[in-house]
Amino acid sequence: MKKNLFGSLALIVLAATLQSAAPQKGDDVMTKENGTYIVNTTTLGKDVVGYVSATPVKVYIKKNKIEKVEFLKNQETPKYMVKVKKALQGKWDGQKVKDAAKLKVDGVTGATFSSEAIIQNVQLALDYYQKHK
């Protein structure tokens, strides 16, 4: 009886140790630094593809307002991504999350797939934030 009890206790301790060492849900998607939530769509939006590849972003949110949207490395054609950045960077800045989630942002002519993928990634980030903050 003592042997089984000790073995069971050892398994419980091992399981608890492994669980606490494992990354918690969302660690790769949303972090918090100095009161700012940062939602990274690299894994969240891995299936959101522009013309060539995934188009991840980081959305910085503080006090329920978007501070900025950072465009992350992707494989889209650079000259088209420059157009997308010019047109979309800053579109969400200063917006309350709920308002930004409803915001209808137009894509960029000539870079439609890339811009729509960026817009979709921002929406994913905002939805994730609202559900997990």
C-alpha cells in the first residue's frame, strides 16, 4: 500500500511540475509589457495569406486603445508591401478596440491580397484580445 501511495504521489508531483513548466495558453499570441498588451498573429493568423505568404502583425493595446500595428516579416513582394504599409499603417492607431474591430478599412488597389490579409490579421488580433484579456 505504501509503495502505491508513494508512486501515485510521485506521479502527481511530476505532472504538476510538467504543467507549470509548459507554456500557458496564449503565450505565443498575447503578452503584456508595461501595461501594454501585444497580440502577435504569427501563429494565430498563420493561415491568413496575402498574395505570396502569411502576413503577421503585432497589435499593441494599452487601456483598451490601439497604440500601433507593427507589420512583421513576410514574403510578400516588397514594393507592394510598401504600398500596403503607407496606406494602412496608422489606420487603427488611437482607436478603442471595440471601435477598431468594427472599422471598415479599404484594401490597397494593386496590392489587394496583401492588404486584405493585413486587415484580417488585425481583426484576428482584436478578436483574440477581446476574448482573452
